[in-house]
Amino acid sequence: MTDQYAVIGNPIAHSKSPLIHRMFAEQTGQDISYKAILAPLDGFAATIERLRAEGYKGCNVTVPFKFEALKLATRIDPHAEIAQAVNTLKFDNGEIMGYNTDGRGLVADIQFNLKIDLKNKNILLAGAGGAASGVIHSLATMGARVTIANRNVEKAQILVNRFSHLFAPNNNAEKKSPTRNNALSYADLAGQQFDIVINATSASLTDSTIPLPATIFAPGALAYDMMYGRDTPFMKFARTHGAAVVADGLGMLVEQAAEAFYLWRGVRPDTAAVLKKLRA
């Protein structure tokens, strides 16, 4: 019998996850189906219960349900525990297993697909929601120095406090260069430059801009938008203001999907081949 999986979000029509998992299944000979499901903003838990009742084996979770998925999970793996957000659920023997594959997916895309070493890089992470929470640990443990900026600086500070074991004291009173203990507003970024600037906000979903300084990109910088499928305002801004490499989140999507596929099926697909087809 064909095993059923899905991705759940709101919005969800733009998702390429069904196509990616179909390509993974064809490549590895796995008999699965995979759908995109729009859940009402107040109906995520009910959607999960319906899928479990219908015999689904698992699902991916996207905006805005990653924190709610964490609460629903009956068992949580270490990556999800650290991130305090879940993007992959596995239904097994009455349990709801919660995982987070976002951080590993982002690191794999930057290091293996874009060929950029993260060690000792100064990274600006714009946003302090579930997307940011899911990747901070993976970035920092690769040896990067992470600064978090958000419109609501208190929300950014909560993340810095939660991941305080990854950050060193901030002795840079003049804030002329990135440090490892920054939770900043966008206005606080004036005069700073970063090797990698990652848009982890939801701004690109609505074609909105982020109030970043025009001088934010260091020479040779990477501008990375976790959104994919279109040329976002952030990506246009980055090209105009000196980013050497501009990338969308399609590679991250493929890499984190491969991690989920492995958790579900025990088989690791060839992501390079799938990403090449999608880019084409």
C-alpha cells in the first residue's frame, strides 16, 4: 500500500515540496504519495489528527505552524528540542515524533551547494521566529558568529538568551563590527557589515522589504533568502548593494526535505540531481 505524507502550512500553494518528494521517491524506488495541505490558522491540531486517522505516516510543517507542531509532538529529537520548533513529524505506533531539519538543510546548501565555508563567518540572521530559531544552532556549531536582528528587538534577545551557550560576551561597545552576543534592531545595524546575511523573516511572502542598511554586505558577501520561487525584494536589494552571491532558499528546501525523507524512509536521496532539475 502506498504510504501517505504531506506538507502543511498557510499559505501553501507555492510549495515545491510535493514535487521534490515525488522526485526523491522516483529516484529511490519508494512507494509514497505526498500532498500540500492548507490548514486553517486555528486548525493545525485538527488537521494533524485527521491525517493520523486517515493513515498518513508523517508530514512536513511550514509557516506558521512550527511552534504548534512542537507542542503536538509526543517525542522530540535533540535538534527540535534545541530549536524549540518542529518542521517534520513522523507518526509511529501512536507516537507523534517531532524533528527539525531546517538547520542541517541550510548548512548543507551553503557549504556543499554554494561552496561557502561557514567557519569564522560573521552572519546576520534577520528575523526571530520559527525559521530563525531552527537554524541558529547549526550555524553557530559550524564556527560562525551569529547576530540576530528583528523589528522587535526583545524577541531577538529571547533567542540570544536561549542560545546563550553559543554566544561569547559582547565587548564591542562601539558596535563597529559583528560580535557573538548581538540582539539588535535594524537601526542598530548602521556601520556594521556581514559576510553572510540571511533573511529568515516572512517579508518575502508578501513582497515586503526589510529595513537593512545599504552598507550591510561585506566584500564577497552572500545574501541568502530562505524564501524560494521568485526574485524577492531582499534579493534585489542585495544585488543593488554589493552582495557577491545572491541565493534563494530552494537548495535549503531540497536539503531539509532530504533529511525528512531519510527520517521517514531510511533512504538518503541524491539532492544534487534533484536541485539541478529544479533549477533547470
